[in-house]
Amino acid sequence: MGHLRRAGALAAVIGLVLAGTASAPAAAAPDSRYRNPVSAGFADTFADPVIVRGEDGFWYAYGTTDPLREGEGTFHRVPTARSADLVDWTYVGDAFGADQRPAYAAPGAGFWAPDVRRVGDRWVMYVTVTDTTVSPDGGDFAVGAATAPTPTGPWTFADEPVVAPRPGGGGGWLWTIDPSQFTDVDGRHYLYYGSYYGGISVTELSADGLRAVGTPTLVAVDNKFEGSYVLRRDGWYYLFASTANCCAGPATGYSVHVGRSRSPRGPFVDRDGIPLTASRAGGTPVLAQNGNRWIGTGHNGFLTDLSGQDWIVYHAIDRADPYLDEPFGINERPMLLDRLDWIDGWPTVNAGAGPSDGARPAPVTTGRMDERFDAGLAGWRHTAGDWRVTDGRLTGAGTLTSRTTIGGDVRAEADLRPAAAGTAGLTLGDRVSVRVDAAAGRLVARDGARTASAPLPAGFDAAAGHNLAVEVRGRQLTAELSPARLGDQVATLSLRLDRPVVGRVALTATGGDAGFDNVSVARLHRPVRHAVPEPRAGGLLPAYSDEFTDGLDPAWRWVRPDAAATVSGGALRWPVQGADLTGTGNTAGVLLRDAPTGDYVVETKVTLDLGEETVRNYQQAGLVAYVDDDRFARLAQVAIWNTRQVEYGYELPFAGQPVYGGNIVGTPATTTWLRLAHRVDPATGEHEFRAGSSRDGRNWTWGGVWTFPADTTPRIGLVAHGGAEPALTARFDYVRFHR
């Protein structure tokens, strides 16, 4: 969430086009391609995006309060866009009118980071209200909610905030921002919210989703995470969260990390088993900048296309065009969409390659069957029972069989409403059925004598409408029932089939009239099983390396020498300086040496006892790729308030002044191994430095990339600075170059 931005004055807005007035979407072909940013057709900036699929078959995207275009100057109150194919988008208005706000909101309040979900028989938008009437001093954020019958409104604010402003123990107000809702398999609703000041918490919600109930639980430490999003997969709950600064213009290093848990209340731990609530906080990288045009890749949403492929929606900054208008104003953050892969139980974007910049295969938004019932019952071969189509929605009971035949690996979906005492579902290949049995309170799959079932939540509302998705891969069937296709299943099951599925698709309903819409069958996606290779250290380059066994190698050169730094016993010991490199101070010492030409990996092992929990801002030690005092990339283990992080900071000159931002790369131990992998871009000649860290010298976490212009010659060095109190000394065991 852009918590460092000011919404400013809000102007008149355009009313939304109601979903019911739109014709059926004409989706792109399954083999179509797209380019980021997908919001380019209607907006220059569209921050904090989320996407849902409406009952009309269109996809709807929502963004934070900002102008949409350069030079526009009008702040949109949750701008909304619509698409048939997730690629070409049209702005359809703002969720809220110029004078529309809840009674507790102060005049001029903005609305940040919307999250839109289906709760019961209506849609609920959770949104950050940036200023309330609780305090005249501002900063009293709250989470509000608005309800609507369709994804395009009309939206009506609830009278009270879902989460009211919370006083901070250190003064001011905790950052009660970035809401994200989640419905569990037991039907309980949860809301995740929070940011750097106060951390991320989860609270249970009332049945209507409009009030926080019970006691909140902290699920991610403060001063590291914000922009949470939770989904459920294979029995795990995954907490996605963004870290570092969202809005530092050309130095923005925002990125997405994840932890998982067996409970929606946590504890969430990363791939190395480190909790997201620890002072040395965990977090496995999901999405980070990779050296192309996109930086600041964060604040994500989630969706699944009709083939079953998952996608991540997020915002990013074009490093060549970081501001909407004047420098140091609103950060320009368009909406991007990329494939989300699951490898060994962990999510990663484009198999670990990061944000895309170029033509890519588009999401699948139509399939072999793509039925919206706009042409009545054309295309359906046989009916048994009473079926009718009204306003593009099928209603009836019995069996309705399609003329479409299927075979191979497929995903079938339908939006459905069974009768309160009946069943409704899909039959695949004339024999395999998956039904929602509202009377029995079960989701049931059957293939001859083979059956599987899962309970529906207590108080399941059949009339509210749900999405049933069934996947068949070989002889394995999986099915899930969810309110909005957002990783929020209320029932899941799996069944081993007698044989592969071949034949027709049918809709079935018993016990009274059921409703059906958006029935689709598409070829099932092929999951990516292997990640792209990570940087590896090759052979040692002795001429550039130093083991610190016999004094300091003559190749080293100082910027601002520090006589306190000594070499003995196979280590460089450097007392942490009360100095820094950021901004215009430039008082810290830097120990530098020339780097080899071409591609290489440089590594150091640094020991720095920063303790835990206490505030030691901003003591640090590590590696630096350095051109001069205003252009460098610094990889260090650092104390940031109560946390200990591996920060990959970056400073560059922009618009007449130095600009600094950071990217987070793993979790430090007292002794931490650090690497910078250098690559020369063959097309541009730019120097790309990717950062990695390790707690044991064997298992590495790799993060983002910072770049240097082709006409520079970065040197490699060491730093130990950020604060002299309490006194402590950094120990460097070596600096090794590899190729």
C-alpha cells in the first residue's frame, strides 16, 4: 500500500456501468499473448490492484485513490476497470462519488488498497479510509467496508468501520491499512490488515463480513511487512506480504514475500521455517525486480484463469518513468499481471524469473465450452426436466447435456445455486459427477462405485451463489467450491477415477430449481515443475579475492579511511561507524577494490551481533557495489527498529538529488553470508547486480536486481556503519570472487 502518499483533494467522478447492462464478454483466443502493463489502455497508474470475476463473466479490477493519467489531477475514488480477457481493460468509473464517504471519514479522506470479495449474496469492498474523525491530527487510518449487489456497485458504505483507528504504543496511530478478506473452509470470515507501524494482524469477522469480532492475532512483525493477501492451497494457508518502501521513485525496491501455516491465524513460516513474526523475520521471496524495466514489484492480488493456472496481479514502477507528473510527487505504479507457479509447495512468479517485460502467453479466459446462456439453450443436445433461460441465466432441474465432447486433462467450472433442499453440479464424460448437495451439507464426487465427499460449512447458504471448479488430470479429479474463485475454498475434495474422462458435459440439479451461469470447459494448464536457475559461484578468482590471512591486500583502496579497521587472524575487524552513505552526508568509510570484467559472483562472510528486538537504527555491515557516494548498491545485515533484515539498498542521482530505496533479501543470522551476482546485459551494456543471502553458507535466498549504467565501472567493497551505539565490531572472514 502506498502509505507514504497523500490523496489530496478529491474531484467529481464518473458513475459506474452496472454489470447487468453489459453484453457477454468476447474473450481472447486461448493462444493469445499480452504485454505488461495491462492497465496501459486506461491508466498510467493503478496501484494496489485486485481482480475479481463477476457473475456476468467479465473480470473487474480495482485500484487505490490516485489520478489515472499523467497531467489529469483528478483523484479517483477506487477506480474500476472491466475486461473480458484480463488483458484489454476499460475504465468503467469510480466506486464512490465525490461526496460519498462513511460518517466516520473526515472530509477529503482517500480510499486505498481495496479488496473485493463475495460474502453471502452480495459483494463487499474492504478499503483503507485514510483519515477519520477520531483525531484532528490525521494518520488515524481505519478499515471500512461497502456492499453492493454486483462488482460494479452501487456501493453503500457500512455505518461503522470494520477495524477502527488503533492508538500506537509509541504515539500516533497504528497503520490500520491494506485490508484483505479470506473465507475459510468452515465458513468463518477473516480480515488481514496492517503495515510497518503495528505489523499485520488477522481478526475474525461477523457472518456478514462487516464487523471485527474476537481478539486479533499478530501474523507478521511490524517494520517489515504490509499489503497482505491470504489464500489456501493443499491444506496450507499462504500469507503474501510486501516489504520495503513502496514509493521511492527510481529506487523503489518493493517486493512480495510469503509464509505458510496450517491455520489462518498462523504461525506463518517461510521455506526455512523462520516465523514472519520473529525479530529476525522470515519471508520467502515470491516476486522481485529482475533487471528489466520494472522495479518496486508489490502489493499483490490473486486470480485463477479458466485453465486452472494461477496469476498474480500487482503494481510496479517503470524505472525510466517513476513519477506520474513532477519528480517526487505521486509514484507511477501501473497494474501488471504474471503467471504464478507452485514449485515444491511454494509460489513463485514465472518460475522465479520475476516480472515480465515482453510478449507472454495470456491467461485463458475462454475454452472449448464457454457458456453464458446469452443464446438461450443453443448448443445443448438434450434436456431432461424443466430448464429455462432468463436474462442470461439458466434455471431448472433435471439433466441438461451439452453438445460439446471433452477428453484429456480438463478444468470445468460453473457458477451455481442449488435448491435449499437439493443438489446441483457437473457431470463430465457422461459418468463422473461432482455435486453440491445442499440438503446433506456435502460436496460429493462420484465415479461409479468410487466416491469422495467433503463437508460444506455450517449454515451454508445455497442461495448465495458459489463457483464450482473441477479439474481432471489423468485419472485424478480435484474439486473445490468457493465464493469468488480467490483461493478461498469452502470445500475441497479429490477422487481417483476408474479411467480417464471422455464424453459430454452435463448440468444436473435435483430437489428444486437450481441456477447456473458461466459454464466453461478448458484444457487444463500444465504446471511448471522446475524453477529457473539461480546464480551459482563458479571457480575462484584468486587475483581478486582476499582471505585476510596476511594483512590487507594492496589492491584495496579507501574512501574516507578508518584507522580502526584492522586485519589479523584471518579476518578484517571493523568497528561499526556512526556514519552513513545515504543522502548528502556521505560520512562513512568504504573499503574498495576493482572487480573483474564480465560476469562474476562476489561473496563475503560477515559476523555482526545485532541482538534481537532492541532498536539499533541502522547498524549494518556487508557488501557494496560502488560507483561513487551517490550511486551504489549496498547489501548488508541491518537493524531496522525492532527487526533484523538483509537489506539490498540502492542510491542513485535523480532530478538533482540522491534518492535511496531498498529491497529485502532473506533473513540474517549473527553470521551471514552475502553474495552479489554481476551480469552485463548484452543488449544495453548495463551492470546488473542480483543479491543473495545465506544463514549457513550453503542454502541461499536470492532477491532483487539493481542496475548501473553501461558507462560506469562499479567497484566492490565493504561497509560497516549506521550507528556507533552500542559499540560493536563487524568481522569479515573473506571476500571471494568467482566465475
